[in-house]
Amino acid sequence: EQVAALQNPPAVFLDGRVGGYVPLQLGTDFMVVEGARLANEETLSLRIPPSSSVQSMASSNQAVKLALESLSVLTIPDFQARMNMDKEGWLEAAVTIKGVNPQRNNLPVVFNYTHRENMLVLMRSLRIGDDITEKLRTENAQ
């Protein structure tokens, strides 16, 4: 719930408890995660509220529309995530969600997702974006 609340406006609403372990190695100039695992501690819930961006994605592709409709309201009894991040900041994550959509006659849903991204580059770009936004705010306030 706290992670979802970081979005403005929220694109996804999440509820439930997730636990696990994230083995972290901190060096003077690096951070490494090896063999991190997360799983649900109770049934989770996910809701994707209708929005213009969701409607735009759904209208772009029939498969995307079906996926968004299936995931729009989801009760999740089984959530698993595995993550690794190397010294260069490359994060590799694999997530499996097994749930049911109660609004679609308890439609069973299995969603597998993998993602690879350089987190150091992402954090740097977000920091630069924040710096630019703050500079624009202070200049406009004067």
C-alpha cells in the first residue's frame, strides 16, 4: 500500500502483507542484491482504477485490453518475486501473480512478469528530474 501511494495520482491500489528477504551487500561505491525473494503473507488485493492512461493502453492493443480487464480487480492468494542486482546497478526481477478476478466470475489469472533495468541510471535520472523541477519552482516563485 505504501509503495502504491508513491504514485501521483495512483495508477494501482494494493493491499496486503508481503514478506521475504533481500540479501544486501553494501560497499563504499556499490550495492549488490543476490537471491532476494518476496512472497505474500496473506491474500493480497490489486485494483487498477479506470483512467485515461489505462484506457489509452487498452485501446492500443486487444491483448493489452484483455490483460488490463483481467487484472483490473484481483484477489491474489499466491505472489512470488525474485530479484538480483549487480554492482553496475542492473536489477533483474521476476514476478509471478496467481489470483482470481471476482468481477469476472472468479476468472483465474496467472501473470508472469520479468524486468531488467539499471537502477543507478534510473535513480540518477529521477534525481536530475527533481533538481530541474525544484529549480523551475524557485524561479517561478521569484
